[in-house]
Amino acid sequence: MEFQYQMLRAQTNHNRDLVAGWVSDLAGSGKLWAALTPLFGAASNEVIVITNERVGELSETVASEVWIPTVRPTSRTPLERPGLYVLRRFVIEPDDVDEVVELSNQAWETFENTSEYEAEPMGLFDPGAGEDGLVSLALVTWYDGFSSWETSRRPSEEARDNFARRFALTRSSSAIAARLVEI
């Protein structure tokens, strides 16, 4: 399964309409996995589009990566659940990819199965090594809202231990909070 990440800048209303049309076309073709509008962590005039196969780019495209799914997602079913989606990047050494993926997968067993908050990691993707030789894994996690995201910062001990080991292997991380684009 290949996914392509595209961040499009829409600098005018015309371009926003163009992006909305493109997203609608992708949804109609079955190639759209998610279209997200940033709440913070990215410019307010950007849209993040994740497709389940390679697609062409628009002139508004400012970044494009091919993402290879690791342990999730396991299907091409588009994201539909309202709520908060956090796109987190973990910059790591290439030799640490398998361990970070396994630590994440193990942590999710208790992270997403709790009555304390609602969260579900939707996808963990490997875009391969960048020009600097490092890998910037991409994680997409759903939360029912900011309150769950905040509460999830204090997960169960089992998840916390795995996340701490993952953090020790991480050179840097960044996040974008977003919501699904309404089509």
C-alpha cells in the first residue's frame, strides 16, 4: 500500500476553491484517505491531503512525499470520524525505524484501550530517508477532541514506558493538529 502526503497552499479564495474541487475529485475516485485543515502547527491557508496511491500535484503543492504504511493502516478506508487528527513527525536514525515502529505498536495496545480518553492511531508511515540520511516517520492519530489529546499525554504505565523508549530514539519531533475538510 502506498500513500502520498501532499500539503497544498491555497493563497486566495480561487485557489481554495481549486483545492476543494481537487479534494472532492479525489474522494469521488476512491483515492482520498484524508483531507485535513490545520488548527495549529501549519499555516492556516494549507490543506493536508493523504491519498492511498500516487496522484498528480497541483501548482499549489509545497511538499509531497510517498509514505509507506508500517503496522497501520491495514486498509484503504478513508478517515471519516469527526474530531481532532494529530500528524506527528519523528526524526530518527534509519537503523531505529523497526524498533520505533514496534515500540509504537506495543504502546497502542493500552494507549487506545482506555476509558480515560478517546484516541486511535490511524497510521504510522515511513517516507524513507531524507537528504540528511534521517527518517521522519509520520504518525496520524485521531482524538475525539483536545481534552482527550491532553489527557492522553498521561497514558498507562505500559504505554508510557514504550513512548519513553521511542522518545529516547527520536532526534526531534513536530506536530500539526487538524480537522477533516468537509466535502
